[in-house]
Amino acid sequence: MPDPLNPLSRRVRDAARLCRASAAVLLVVLAGCASQALRHPVPKDMTAMAEIPGIANARIWGDETPAWIPIVARLSPEELRKTFAASYAKPHNYLAISGGGPDGAFGAGLLNGWSDAGTRPAFNIVTGISTGALSAPFAFLGPKYDYVLKEVYTQNATKDLIERHPYISAIFGESLADTRLLRAKIASYVTPEVVEEIAAAHNGGRRLFIGTVNLDVARPVIWNIGAIAASGQPGAIELIRNVMLASASIPGVFPPVYIPVTANGQTYDEMHVDGGTATQVFLYPVGLDWKKITQALKVPGAPHAYIIRNAKLQADWQGVEPWLPEIAGRSVSSLIRTQGFGDMYRMYISAKRDGLDYNLAYIPDSFDAPLKEAFDPVYMNELYALGYRMAKAGYPWSKAPPGMEGF
């Protein structure tokens, strides 16, 4: 047995430990490389032709005007009435739900309080990003599913949604945590019956959209969930679940979601992540002349656009420790917050241009409950209750983002 006090023995021991550690790291790296080698991304010159097999118009780019939507304005009144029975010659109400992680409890409470106040309309269009993507399908289907919104944001904690990876796996893998639990949670709520109801609403002329980001090309993607649900394809329900999961998968924290596509007769996979990496909230694609759409649909009066921003306007004070994760985390939070401001202003300008009645809700700055974990059930319950109370009493919707009043 080597003498522990002998410098040479200590060197041998340390060298052996280093070799074992290096070997372990090498195995992890090789495993990571092996998993990465299994990827089959869409080649650059085929990106534009990649599609979901068997589902026409399953998604569009979120940063350009889609070619097929303006065609709606050129359909005959008979074709429009048949295709958009629930939206033709009727008042329009739109709902956009932002990201915000556990702050999504505010939007869930607001929607449920709005239902109980008896003034919540049926929405012609519902959109969701990130945590908003988890709420959007149930907000779209109406008060019947308010119990889902309440359960998701009041009866779950971090341990119910997130599985952290061991540190060494996190360093050389795709993410810090796994989404197995969140995937199972989504599957438990997005049942075949729910998908059938989404399909029926879509066939009646209402629309449900969820945003992700295709990380291979770093572009936002808007998924037409109703068209997917109504496609009749055997993989439709799994695709909807994957899109919802992808929209809520923060890069680095959660693994990306790989979605199979075809291009030029070949099968590839796209890497999709949290839609909040492109925008915090959206209503319809940029550059789209919505006024022409509503005129073609004979919409009486101004359509009402309701934007739920699951965040405060002002950031909470935080003494940042001089440590890389703290600095990086706080910086990303600041970036997300300011991006959210930009989205509110963009949507306001679009609403004014297109003749929409703009309505904004956000978490009041007076809310100061401490967040003690990623998904703190005490924090979320308090925030849910706040949103519920405010909506039940008649939510004071803001008619403009801060600083834009009177424009």
C-alpha cells in the first residue's frame, strides 16, 4: 500500500484519479457526440420546402407574411361563410398569452375570474408562447377547461415538472434538466377528446396558434394547432404535444424538441425551442394587413384584442452576486423583460393600424410574493388568486402600453 505521506505516492494516486475522471468525461463526451451524430437536420437549401407530412398549412414562419393567408381576403362571401362560420359577420375577439414561466399563474387566474364574472367572450383567435402555449389550448376551448388552467398553475411544484440532470451530464448534454415530467403532464391534459374539440372549433372557423423557434435557422415558427388537430393524421396528437413542449422548452435549461419533417422526399428533423427566444407574445404574422381580412369577413365594429402579459412592467430589485450563473441569469431576465416591452409596443402599433381595440393586462408591480423555487406552488397560488380577483371584479384593461397613452 503506498505511503500517503510519500510525495511520489500522492502523485501516483492523483494521477490515477485524474485518469479515471478524464476517462469518465471522455465517455460522456463520446456519448454526447454519438447522440449528436443521430441528428439529421434539414439542409440549408431545403429549409423552405420542409413540411409536416400529410398536414397542409401546419405552420408558417413568424417573421414573414405567409403566401396563403392573404388569399382569404379574395374568397367569395359564400366560401368565407362556409370556411369561417364562427367568425363570418360576427364580432371578433382575440387573445394572446405571453410567456413567463410560473407567472403564467396570473393569466390562468385572470381567465378563470373572467369566466366567473360572466363577461369572458369566446375567442376567434388564441395564441400562446412558452407558458402561454400551455394555457392557450384550454383558453381556446372555453370555460369548460378552466379547471385545467387552475390545476396546472396551483397544484404543481418544481419537482412535478422538472428533473435535474447530474452536473457532469448537464455540462456535456443538451440541457440542465429533463422534461419527461412536463411531457407527461401535457399528455395527461391534451387528450384525444381535447384534440377533437380543437379540430371542431377549427373547422368552424376559429384559430389556435402556438409559437416556437426553429433553432437550426433561428427563426420563429407559428403552428396552426387547429389544422393539425383537424388533419386526421395518426401522429397529430403527438405533434400538438411536442409543439406545446417545444414552446415551453427554455434553451439550455430544457432539451430541445426534435420534430420530423420531409423535404424533397427525404426525412429530416428540426430542432425547436421556446418561442420566447424570438418574441414574448404575438397575435398574427408581421406584415399582414389584418384590416383586409376583417373587411372580407364582414366583421361588425372593431375587433377586440386582449393581450395577457404574464410579467410585471418593472423588474424586482435583486442584489446580483459576482458569479457567472447569477450574472448571466439576471442578464437574460433583463433581456426577456425588455423584449416583452417591445412586443407590447409592436402589437399596439399594429392594432392601431388595423383598427383593433387594444387591451393589455399585466401583473401589478405591487405583487411582491417571494419566488423560492423555479415553480413555487405558494407563489403561483398567490398570483393565481390575484389574477382571479382582479378579473372577477372587472379587470381594468390598459388601452395602451406605458408611455403610449394618447397615441
